[in-house]
Amino acid sequence: MLALFRQFVRFAGVGCVSAIGHYGLLILLVHGAGVAAVPASSAGALLGALINYSLNYRFTFQSNKKHTESVGKFALVAVIGLLLNTLLMWIGVDLLHLYYLLSQILTTGLVMVWSFLGNRFWTFHAR
């Protein structure tokens, strides 16, 4: 159980690095380019996913799987995460009229749980 907790802490640390890319692009697109919050968040999520795969492969899960085996699984987990991110941002921003960054923070927490479980028990799982 302690090993799982440590792995989750590493995953959360990697998530913070990924979030810098995600939120940075989100804010740049919204404030710098005038892009609407939901598509800007989706673009940021894609950047975050690229950072996330690289760091989680090496640092969090210390995977020895070939990239050809793990990248497709990671992409599927990330696409589902992107869909969840987009749906939750739409609910937060367009339906609940939350400030886009507050909505993104709440969304990030929920998507992080999905992403950890999907990657821990499927993408990088060692049999």
C-alpha cells in the first residue's frame, strides 16, 4: 500500500509538471490569442499528455515495456482523459458559468484520478 501511495505521489508530481504545460498553453491561448476556454483547454491537455507520457514512462512507473506496446494504451487513456476534460470544462464553463481556471482546477483533479488508475493498472502494468 505504501508503494502505491509513493507511486501516486510521483504521478502527482509529474502531473504538476504536465499541468504547467497544460495551463500555460490554456492561458496563452485564452488571453494571448483570444481562443475560447474549452478548445484552449483541449489544446493544453494534449500538450500535457505528451509531457505526462514521457515522465510517467521513465519516472513514475519505471516501465520497461517497449514504447510500441505502451504508447497506444497511453494514448487511449489520454484520449478518454481529453474527452472527460472537455466535457467537464464545458459543464463548468458553459453550464455552471464558473471562471475557466476554477473549472480547470476541478476538472484536473477528476481527470487525474482516471489517468492514474488507467495508466497504473493498464498502460504500464507489469504482468
